[in-house]
Amino acid sequence: MSSESWPADLGPVVCVVGARPNFMKMAPILRAFAAHQPALPTILVHTGQHYDKDMNDRLFVDLRLPHPDINLEVGSGTHAVQTADVMRRFEPVLDTYKPSCVLVVGDVNSTLACTLVGVKKGVPVVHVEAGLRSYDRGMPEEINRVLTDQIADLLYTTERSALDNLLREGISEERVRFVGNVMIDSLLSNREFAHSPAKTLSEAGVDSVFLDEAHAYAVVTLHRPSNVDQLDTLQALLSVLREVSEKIPLIFALHPRTRANIERFSLRDLVRSERIVLLPPQGYLEMLGLMSDATLVLTDSGGLQEETTALGIPCLTIRENTERPITVEHGTNTMVGSDRLAILGGVDEILAGGGKCGRIPEFWDGKAAERIAADLSKWLIARNLDARK
Ligand code: UD1
């Protein structure tokens, strides 16, 4: 699409980010629009769901995300308060900009809140990373996914199984396009800039004797409410991690929710060890470097399951289910739940050289955002022509 042929009466694409896992998905999309559809105007709205330096600012810099045009500054709150605040503050943005569509990514509260506002105001909504299902309605993200996909107009998927999930929910195939994984676009384009683990550790003031001669270590992240919000569960998991640390040293990047709960439940002693390094939430390039050189990753994050598959690093996922089954079927991911023996057994198997090798899933090739830019501009123009008839 050349700039001359972009219809003057088509408003901008309002792109929404809210929380950390949105940033790595939106960065390649904005770059693809700028490179391949330069005439297509975009407005970047940050809801402010994540706001502090570690969860927000560093990632914007690392991912070369432009400064948001608008920040709604909603901050933390209960799900109801956070979702409602995003909705109230997002509505005037649509009144002001009269966008051609709202583009949301992922499954956080901001994703659903902005989808609801867009749809109710008659603005088409485009959801990137549609159709993923854990089939666990106890997960707040699952509710966000199901509702967003039900009402959004155009659904871009990361893996083929997502279409089956959507069809099962009565969503018409015409609304769904398989384009691949924009998160992997970010990973591939940033791999060469990843920080070395030695640099990350020394900047955090960690002595390198922490690592053994083989420089083997495991990266740990935990933040799901189901794992960290109850004393018993968190205590049991931290005890297992301590046992794991006797086999391999751990680099544990602590999410604010997890750090707060460790303090609240007085569990600090469980993670006080020469074999466990506690770090604040890491920047994107630090985390990429840490994962790339790790012997294994232990996590409950959705994103890390995909990133380890793309990097070929064995991943043990501390959850009972995953909305990203391709990482288990094709990738390096193994679900171990929160069962002590399953976690320890999984670690032993990897350390004995038996970790999964995996292969790269279809369309996880660094070009997903380009596919979205090309398809979306065609879709918007076709819609615009229809509306004029
Ligand atoms: C949110 C997303 C989750 C995503 C995760 C990544 C939802 C429902 N959940 O969960 O899908 O995997 O982000 O981090 O949208 N906090 C800070 N600084 C910040 C942001 C949060 O200290 O910049 C603290 C607050 O005390 C807050 C807690 O972390 O209460 C949790 O943040 P919140 O955005 O509510 O949910 P997450 O658990 O981060």
C-alpha cells in the first residue's frame, strides 16, 4: 500500500499496551507498520497497568518502543477497579481520535477493557495472540482471552490449534488469521543485543563464584496468583526451589507480586542461600541473555514457555495446564505442575542430558508482525470501501 492510496477518511490504528508481556508483542507490530505501511497512522496508548521502572521503563528502552502518545495511568487495583478504570479512561481516547480500529495484544486486564470499550462504541477491534486457551477459568487471563475473542472483529493467531479453540466457541473462521508469533519477532530481532549473564550478574553485585565451573544455572520466574498468593503453595514451591538449588544454582527474577508475598508470609529464609540469586524484574535484554545461556528455565509465565521453545532451552512449567500447547508438543516445554517429585525429576532429567530438544513451530520466524501489517491494512481498506457503498 503506497502512501498516496491510503484513504484520507480512515482514522488511525489505536494500539494498546498495559502490562509487561504486552510490550514485546507490540514493539514488532509498530515497527512493521512503520516499515511496510508507513501511511497507516498509529497511536500508542499505554493504560499504565504496569508502571514502575523495572516492569515498564526498562522494557520500553530495550524494545525500542516509542514513547506512548497517551498514558492512562491506571496503576494497580483489584481486577474490577483496574478494568473499570481502563474502560473509563480509554473511552475519551476513541472519541478524540475516531480510529479505524483498536489493536490489542495478549490477555491482560487492559486487553479486555479496551476491547469492551471499542466494540461497544462500534470501533472494530483486532486481537493479536487470539485463540489460546488453558481451559482453566480460574486464571484471570483465561477470562480475558475468552471474552476478548468472542467480541473482537479480527483475530490473529500464533499457532494452528488456536483456530480449533475458537471454532469450538462458535467463532466464525472468517474472523481468524494464522500469522505466527509476534513475541518471537521481538526475540529474533533482539537476540544479537542480549546482555551477557556475566554482565547482568556483576551489575546486580553478584560475585561470579556463584556460578560453578560449567557456568550452569537455572533461571526461575514465578508470579501467577495461583502459585504465589497462598502461603502454603508459595512455601511449598520455594522449598522445592531450594532443593533444586542444591543441584544447580538459581537466578530468580522476582516479580513485585512474588516479592511482596515472600515478605508478607515471612518466607525470606527459604530463598536465602549462596546458591540462589534474587534479582528484581529484569530488562528484556538481560532476561534474553539469561535465558539463552541457561541450562534450564523454571517458570509459570506464558511468554517464557514460548521464548524457551524458540531458543531451544529446556523449560519446566510450574502450572497444571498451558494455553500454549505447541511449546509442549513441538517445543522444549514440560508441564510439571507444583508437584515436588515432578519438578525434581524434571530437573534431574535435564541435568542428565535428557532435556527436550524441540523444534521451532510454524511461522515463529520473525515475520508475524509483517503479516499482520499487510493483512490488516487490506482488511481496513476493504471495510472502508464496503461502508461507502
Ligand atoms: C499481569 C497480568 C498477567 C501478566 C503479568 C506480567 C492481568 C490479569 N495479569 O499480572 O497476565 O502475566 O502482568 O507481569 O492483567 N506492581 C508493581 N509495579 C508495576 C506493576 C505491578 O509493583 O509496575 C505490583 C502491584 O503491587 C500489583 C502487583 O504487582 O498489585 C500485580 O500487578 P498486576 O498488574 O495487578 O498483575 P500481575 O500479577 O503483574
